[in-house]
Amino acid sequence: MDTRKTPAARALVTTSYSGYYIFERSGDGATGVARLKRGAFRSRDPLSVPVTGDFVELEPNPAGESRILSVCPRKTAFIRRDPSGSGRRAQVLAANFDYVFIFAGCDRPFAPGRLERAFALSRQSGAEAVVVLSKADLADARELEELAECARRAAPGAAVVPLSSKTGAGVETLRALLAPGRVAVLLGESGAGKSTLLNALAGKRVADTGEVRAKDAKGRHTTTAREFSRLPSGGAAIDTPGLREIGLHEAAEGIGDAFADVESLFAGCRFSDCSHGSEPGCAVRAAIEDGSLDPERWESYLKYSAESRSRGRERRGGWRKARR
């Protein structure tokens, strides 16, 4: 009897469903289903468990379920506060991507706080953020420019791309980013147009789309899992279910990137330990008084910083963030 063990193989997680992982094996592209090897993930650290986009080492089993042994070091990871728990745990949504396409639909009220959060977490991940103003055909030129300006204030430095599935505007701009080897994760509320864009980029129907309710512009969750799709351009996209909450979890660096204009003021304060309250010579208070710093932006910075600090530290589980 041959007792030799099948050698471990490297594979890409393309989808995960309730403890089952669909993978694509490196080298030959063979696909299969795997589960976590018993005992290999004893800590149950949510940051160490595989997610869509992860590369893993597994024990192949051509006759049935393979077993995942470990998660390879991550280039990037989008991590938010887990909305299903107490708020102290983290949740990884996707890994090993180059761009985060943050969707803001023109069919619903613009939410600057939501965009600020998503942008901060995108910067924390190490990837480049792109704001997608979807359903741009529903806004006239003046409204669209106003929305774009609001997006630029909430996500300074990010590209802002108006997108319309009806006219095709913006599709080629986003397609050009997804050159061979480049991956984008699509984030936004349900009904914002993520799956519609994915179908346009793929040139065929690869994701279900659904109608949105007219009364509140909310869509049904037509995407039920995070799915990795290869595109004709040679790049790939990870579609995600609609996000209702974007809680911050240990995102100090991302907040610093997203609010670099705010943090740059600190060096101008008279005292190095300035609390930016009533101390004399406070550069932050001076900027608010002379109008160069929006008070609401300062309040957002304080709120997000406090929220990020309040989350308990968790082991990073092999995530190695690549700063650009």
C-alpha cells in the first residue's frame, strides 16, 4: 500500500461559504472545495482564517474535500469591525488586492461619513482607493460635479470616477486600472451597482443584479458571498455583498492618511502635548476659526480616532501590509 502523503499545494481562495472554500490551484488552475484542517486554526483568530483573495497552502484531495493548512502572508487586507459581535473583534473582507472601488450611488443621499470610513480602511489596507459615483446618469452635470467635490473632500487624493451602466461612462477608466495581475475589491451598499460594473468589465453576466426600492434606493443582496472573478483584461475583481456598516478597527494609519490635512496642523501647535481644546497657540483651533479647517471634519477625525483606539488589539495572523 502506498502511504506517501500528497505534497502540499498553493491555491487561491476564490469564494467562501460557511466554512467551505472554493479554490483555484496555482500552476494548473484546477478548482476544488476545501475546509480548514482540524487543529491548524486552533486559535480561531478571525484575522488568520482564509478569505476571498487569500493564497493558502493545502493538502489536495482529488476524491473529495481538500484541507487548508495555512494562509500565506497577505499583501493587503480590508479589515473592519465585525458588525455581528460585540465590536471588539475584527473581520477581514478580502485580501491581496491593489484597488478598493468605493461605490457611492447618485440615486441616494450622499453620506460623507460612510465614505470617510471606507477611505480610511482602504488606506489602512495598503491599497489605492477609487471613489465610484455610480448611476451617474441620474444626476445632471451640476449635481454630478457637486457630488464629485464632496467625494474629493471626504476622500482626499482618491480618484473620483462617475459611472453609468446606461451610457457606459467610466467603465473604460476602471477597466484600464485592472491590467494583468491587478485586483480590485468592490465595496458599497446593496443596489449601488457593484455587480453591474463587474458584468460590464467581464463582458458577460457573471453576477446577478437586482432592482432597488424607489422609496429609499435600497437594493436586495444579489451578491451573497465575496467572489473572485477573473476579467478579460487580465486583472480581477472581488465582488462583495452590500455593506450596511463600516466600523473602524485599529485603523490609526489609515485615519492618518485620510486626514493628513488635519494631522499636519499638529506640528504648528505651541505645545507638543496640545489637546486642541483651550490651550493658547493651538493650530487646530486657529484653523477652525479662520475657516481653513471645517469643524465637521475635525469632529469626524476625533470620532474615528476614538473609535479605532477603542478596539482591542488582535494578532495580525500573518498579514503583512504593503504600504505604497
